[in-house]
Amino acid sequence: MTTVRSTFDTTLLESEERRALREAVGTLGRRYGRAYFTAAVRDGKHTDALWQEAGGLGYLGVNLPEEYGGGGGGMAELSIVLEELGAAGCPLLLLIVSPAICGTVIARFGTAEQKQRWLPGLADGSLRMAFGITEPEAGSNSHRITTTARRDPATGGWLLTGRKVFISGVDIADATLVVGRTEDARTGKLKPCLFIVERETPGFEYRQIEMELSAPEKQFQLFLDDVALPAEALVGDEDAGLLQLFAGLNPERIMTAAFSVGMGRYALATAVDYARTRQVWKEPIGSHQAIAHPLAQAHIELELARLMMQKAAYLYDAGDDMGAGEAANMAKYAAAEAGARAVDQAVHTLGGNGLTAEYGLASMLTASRVGRIAPVSREMILNFVSHYTLGLPKSY
């Protein structure tokens, strides 16, 4: 299948090393392809072979520090990995979670022991980590998180209690980075903190949520009932919770944009191939503007979304957390909208064939909605931009 690539000169946007990374990851992804991905979903399996090979080649940890086995790059490089795998039809959802969120947070704020324990494994793919923030009663309002941690006077550690929902890949993750809240000794108010909870920790229970979503990664509810954690399970400074939390949420938005752009590129390439060869009258259907123009529009929107994603990654990697937050939200919004429209138009281009298992597009209709809903809804991003960027009165 033809891969839809950017048609303008990217020399000023990507270095030679990044272009080489893009090509190498694309080659790996196409070697596995959409058939491998859909077979894993159909058989209830995971994409372990692709994950392990990508880890062995250094792609999973391209953003992590070199001293811990990573590539020493940043979100710019990791977003390339996810985008190209998605464009090949086999996106790895846990790239958003394990190296991007968890790896970044631990690399920036973890202790020397935490870095040594987790980063080499996250970099080569031998370890995976999930991320637990969403709660049943909190939704998009992270200030309503009720998972709380209190000091255990007997051990000097922590007791963590609460519930989480829609947590990806807990069954295959070695640990979950859980967002909880601790009481500020000065004000008595609760503040966010991050804890590493290993999967086999007593009191840590997870149950699968049945989803109408075709993905190898499953979704889970978490139940934590006075889960006893050692003092060293706390990541970073107890008094810097929000800073540490957003150090992970901005990469999450950038990587979700990469997920949507890659998916959109795959769907668009499938539709373009079909429109180029499918002939009903004298000419291929792609010669008709009613077919060609929507596909051209989808390509334009995906390219624009990618540019905003690159801007967000640049700002984040440059250490501009506030600027990256604004750009990452915009990138996630633009990419989710562009990706969903590209998938929808691809299905429509193929007509009845777009709903067949042979072409693998119909299952992407549901998957393409994920970017519009998670990790933050399009409406909350519009709230953020209207208030933070435009200076309008806050509505939430």
C-alpha cells in the first residue's frame, strides 16, 4: 500500500537523524502491518512481538536518557515512532503511557534508585508501566480525584485507597503510576502526588472493562484498598505534585496527537490506493472531484495537525512547559479531528468495501473517536484555549 507522506521539504522541520528514524520505524511497522495488528485483536492477543522488536531497536526509549539505555531524544523523536507505526497500521497505544508519561516523569523527578529500577526496562521494552489518573466520579475534573494516600506510622510508608477507571494495559504492565492525593500539612488541603504501584502489590485489584473498541490493549478499573507502599514509591517531591503531573500530561497529549495523525495517514493511504485503482465508469473514481477533494482536504488537515504536534514537541523538549501545554492541547485537538475525519472519509470512499474486514477500516471508526474523547475531551480543550489563550472568563 502506498504510504501518504508529506510532499513539502521537511529539512527545516526535522534533522537528518529524525528523518532516518522516521524511515526506519516506518519500515519496521510495514513489516508487521495492519494484518498483524487486526489478527492480534481478533485472537485476543497482544502485539508483543512488535513491542519487543521496537524496544530492541531502541525505538521505545528514544526519549529517555542515554545513561539509562534510552536514545537521549525527546517527545519529537517518540512522536515520530508512534506516528509511523500508526501510519503502517499498527499503532502501539502503550507508547503514550509507558515511555512518554511514566518514563518522562521518572526521568525528570524520580530518585536515582527509581531511575535505575525502571528506566532501562522502559527503554528496551522489557518493562511496561500503566498510568492511573481517571476516576469514575472525577471525569475531566482532576481536582475531584479522591484516591488518597496517608502516611503509615508503622512503616513510614504510604497507604493508598481509591478507584480508577479506563486505565490502559494494566494486565501487561509491571506497575502503574497512580495519581493520588496527600494532605498538605500546612493547609490541610489535598494535593496531587504520584506513586509507583507494582502489579502484584497486595490490595491492588484490577478488572477488565468490556469495550466496543478494537485494540490489543484492554481497559481496566482499579481498586485500591489501603494498598501498603514503601516510602520510596512516591515519585518526586511531595510538594510539587502539579508540576510533576503536568510533566506527564503534556507528553500524553503530544503522543495522542501522533496516534491520531498516524491512524489518519493509514486510512487516507488506503482510500487513495482504492480511489486510484477502483473503476466504475471509464476512469478511476479518484478522478472525480467528489472523491478527490475530500481526500485532499483530509491530507491538508493531517499535515496541519502534524505541524502543531511538532511545535508542541519542540516546546516541551526545550523545557517550556507552559508553552508546551498550550500547544499540546491544540495539537491533540487538531489531530483528533483530522484523524477522525480522515478515517470517516476513507470508509466512505470505499463504500461497502469500507465496512469489510478485508480493508480493516471499519474498526478504525471507533478507534478514531478515542482521540476526541481521551485523555481530555475536545470540549475541555476548547475551554482551556478560550480561557488561557483568549483570556475569556473561565467556565469550569
